[in-house]
Amino acid sequence: MNPTRERELLEHYEELIDEMFEFKIGEMEYSAVRAWKAIDPRAFQQGFNEYVDMVLEEEEYEGVISIDYKGEH
């Protein structure tokens, strides 16, 4: 995967995490991504790797469907 695509996927993944989760200590709210990276960077990386695999599988599946559909004409 090229670095630009990987960076795009990382940005999207981080946006998803921050939208889905809140991280609060007392009354202070922090970025869930920053907290996750600081607390368990390996788990964050594993989650990102799984996200990338899922996206690539979906793109591959969509490509197969598109090719099959075009082949019927």
C-alpha cells in the first residue's frame, strides 16, 4: 500500500474512533485516539491493521462484483 493511501486510512480510522468513543477523566475530555495510543499503542496498531484489512477486502469484493457484472454484457 502506498504511504498516501495508508495515511488516508489512518486519518479516517482515527476520526471513527474519536466519534465513537469518549475518554474522560473527571470533567476533562480527551481524544480517544490520543488516550488509546498512549495507554496501549500495540492495541491501537492492531485495531488499525484490522481496519485496513477490512477496507481492502471490501474494495477487492467490490472490484470482483464490478468485473462480474461487466462480464455479463
